Amino acid sequence: MENAVKKVKEIKVNDFYELKGVAKPSPSIVECFKICCLLMQSGRPPKPNATQKESDPEGYFLLAKSQLLSKPQQFLDNMIKYDKDNIEDSLINKIRPLTETEAMKPEKVAGAS
């Protein structure tokens, strides 16, 4: 957990502006933002159109772009201040399998963006 907090603090806000411009996100980017949306309780994702559905089948990257990446500095601040010690067990149980997918392997995430 400490390593994750350290990595979040290393994120530059400009990285979020770059990600906001990604038209076809990799599976790793989509999975990362799905987890972020769930943790930040961003609501339900919109239905992606046919073109978007190819890279973002559930619409979580679209949701992240509209809810989280619309205010990159606030999103970064929210991640840094996130109350990681009080995450509900039901949310942990929902997110845990997502963190164990092929797309979330460190080498895949590192190469994604």
C-alpha cells in the first residue's frame, strides 16, 4: 500500500491531460480507470458507441473522462487524500479481481501510457 501511495504522489497532473486525449485506450488504461471510478464512486458508465465499445466495452474510460479527468488537479488531489484505511469490504471484494487481470500486471500497466 505504501508503494501505491508513493506512486500516486509521483503522478504529474499533465499526465491526466494526456490521458484525456486518448481515443482508443489500452486494456490496462481502461482497467485502471474502472478501478478509479469504482473507488471514487463516480456513478454508472455511459453506454459506449460501436467505435468506443471496441476499446472500452463497459464505458468506464468514458465515465473517467467525464467525471475524473474533467478536473485533473482535483482528481489527483482526491487520489492523494483518498481514505484508503476505510474502504468498505464489499468494494474491496469488487475491485480485487480487477487488480489480478492480465491487463493490470505491472509490466502491462507500465507500458500502457
